[in-house]
Amino acid sequence: MEKFLKNYTINDVSEVVEKIKKIEIRKTEFEKLKGKLEKYFKFEIVDYIVSDILDCETYNHVCLMINLAVVNNRISLENGITLKNELKKLFQITNTFDELNKKYLEKLINEDIT
């Protein structure tokens, strides 16, 4: 990595190192969330759905991604319905366009949801 960064200023190197740290944190959060959700639901969840949950997208958006996964045979229809209903409960969604609340996301990542 040092050869790669030799033509950059110290500020540039610091920015790159900071971005790498953020990516590593994101990767860790993603893996923890994916593992906990799959343990809770007892089926595999597509990466782009987990990513959207981690990004606190709207419930409507996540449902659209679940529908996409069902259409593309990435998850079964039954598992898609289960995922939608349980996410609604876990994130206490009252309106289709509610964002997945970061407070509940932190709880999912840091605590046991089973």
C-alpha cells in the first residue's frame, strides 16, 4: 500500500485511511446484521436487502427489493412475505413510507433478537 500512496500528500493518505476504516466498519456491521437476521428468520437474505436495511431505507423501498428478490428466485414467496411482516414488527413501521429507524437497527446489530 505504501508504494501505491507514495505520490500523495499526507492529507490524501489520511483521507484514504479514513475511508478504509469506514468501509471496514460498514463491512463488520453488514456481516453482523446479515448473520443475526438470517439466524432470526432461518433463511438466507439477499445482500442488497441487508444493505438497504443497514442504510435505513424506507419500508416501501425494502419491500420493493424483497419483491425483486422473489421475482428473481433469490428468496421464496413465503420467505418474502415473512420478511416483510417481521421487518414491519421489528422496526415498528406504521406507514409504508416510514424509514427503518436507526434506533431499532442499532438494537438489531448490538443485541440478540431471537
